[in-house]
Amino acid sequence: MPDDGYIDTVDEVVAALEQDPILVQQIAGNGHTDEVIAWLREHTEDLDFTVYVALTGDLKDLPESGASDELARLLHARLDEPGVYVVSAGGLPTVVTYDVELEALDVKMEASRAKNEAMEADRHSGLAPTGEAALLVRAAAPDTIGPGDHAALRQEPGMALVRQDRDVDFLWQPPDPWPLSATPIIAGLVVWAVAMVLLRPVADRIVPGLGPARRRDAARTDARQAEATALQEAQSEARTATRRLSKALRTAADAETELLARATLSRDLAEELGDSDDLLEVIGADMLATTATRHLAGRTDWRPCFFDPRHGRANTKAMIANLTVPACSRCAGQVSEGKEPEGLLVPRGQRGAGTSYWKQASVWSRTGYGALADDFADQVAAQRRNGGRR
């Protein structure tokens, strides 16, 4: 801990967590730092796994974009401990899990559902980042969510938060009413907005660059930025999954020879594909490593959601195109409603761009990223030996 008590580097966060798994900087405590710490201790001390919580301000050695995700990755790499990591570096918190019977995606989905319920049922203006972290901690508790299965609920954490904790100040954003001095500014903005709406057709005719063409260009730019962000996030997930598999292999000397061989092949393929500029390949690297790690741990029935493996573990099935496939609850629900699930799409610039990946002939659609094939790694290796042809 620095002399002034203010933490602003990753090294200082790591040093603090080595002493105490709960770190809440005053700048991130929503005006109630001591209450936040006490609440977090109460809700994590009896769990069977360690929950690391790091709520800090901006850290000077992290990028501005994706700082919380990068901090979570670095903390696990440096601490090298299993557990649930709830992390925020100057923004909304994220959660990752390592070597515990719990999927981070399931925790996020349950926390999101609970947040929506809390917002609908309560008069407050919204959850503060500390409240977001509290919901993630609640969702990770074993009496709230089943291992790897966000549908196996035994509590309603969103409603419990509203009923039991509605007066816990640190959970909620303070009201932010417009001051009277801002009234002229608001009025001016309203007049400007109305004028822009009324005059936009004129502007489009006079200056074509201000019209539909520019809006289309902006939309394309936004789409490219969204795809670039998705690729970076997938690459980070793939690297993390590959490191986790490498660690599992070092401690799996007693595993069956065939299982070890397939896990080693999966690691090699994941290392090869994880830095690709093709999102489908990067997700393939993540699933190769994740599936092999689960199988080494004895969870040989683990399968990802066929429609989008980023949804996590499949906990049910769905019928699509006369084929029964493993699916997460959300995708299966959309299929039962006669809708096509909001799944993984082929990226721009590839054949079939914008369509569901499983509609295009490829090793990924044939295997469903491991959802349909026990020999997932073997099929990917064969495709690579064939020169990468689909």
C-alpha cells in the first residue's frame, strides 16, 4: 500500500489483495467505503471459494478502454489463485471465474436479470457501481445460482436486494435532479433539437454530406468499431482460457493418455488460433481450450451453447433445422417462440457476413464449437492440415 493510501497501479492492487481479498478504494466507495467493505465481507466470508473484490479508480498503467477486463486478467495472472474476481477500474465492475464450478457468464446473466427486477420494483434512480458489484457477489453465491447453470435458481437476488437492502445507501446512485440554474440550458437544448429535426430535410438538400450518406458512413464506422471491440475481447478470453489449460495440463499427469493427448492438441491449436484476426477462429481457440480444461477436470459432458459458445455452458436442448443441439436457456427459449436465436454471426468481409455462423459450411458449424462433436480438436486439426479450407 502506498504511503498516501491511494492505489493507482496494478502492482499496488495485487499487493493489497495478497493481504486482503476485499479492496475498495475510497474513490470507488460511493461515499460509504466502510459500509461497502463490511457488506462484502459478510456476503463472501462463508463461501467455499475465495471472492476477490477490487473496486478502484482509474489505474495509470491500464488502457482507457476495457480497463476492468484487463485488470481482472492481470490480477488472476499475478495472484494465480482460483476464485471469483469482481473487478472495477474506474467504471462498472466485471466478473471472471477461475478454476471454480461457476461460469462467469452465468453470474453476469443472473446479476443482469436481478438488476432489471430491482429497477422495476424500486423507486431509486439506479444502481451505483458498488451496487453492481454487490449484485455480482450475490449472483455468485452457491445458494443463488447452480454451478454452470443460471436457470437453477433457488433465490431471487434482485428482489432480495430490494426487500432487504433498499435502505443500504451504497447500493444506489444518488438522485441527480436538474438544478434551477440549468433550466435555460435545457430550454436551449430543446429548441436546438427541435430546429435540427425540422431543418434536417433542408440541410440534406443543401449540404448532401450532412444527410443520409453521412449517417450511413457513421453506422458503418460504428459497426467496424463494435466488431474490433468484440475481436479484442475474444482474443483476451482465448488467451486466458489457453493459459488455464496449460496450467491444468501441468497438474494432470494421472489423466488418461488419450485425454491428455487431445488436451495437448487443443492447447496447441488454441495457441495457433488465439491471435487470429478472424473472430470465428478466435472463439474456436477459446472453446478448444475451455472444453479441454473442463474434460481434464472430469466434466466430460460439458458442451457450449451451439448458437453462440460465448453464452457459456449448454443446459438444455433445442431443435433447429431438424437437428437437436445443446443450447443455453435463452437461445432455447427463443427457438421455442419460433425465433432464430441471437447468436454468433459471420463477421463482415467473409462469405455469409451477418448470418448465423452455423448456416455456413465450416469446421465450426460442423462441430458447433464442440457442442456437436467429441472429436472437436481432431476435426479442427484436420481442417488446418487441409490448408485451412472449410
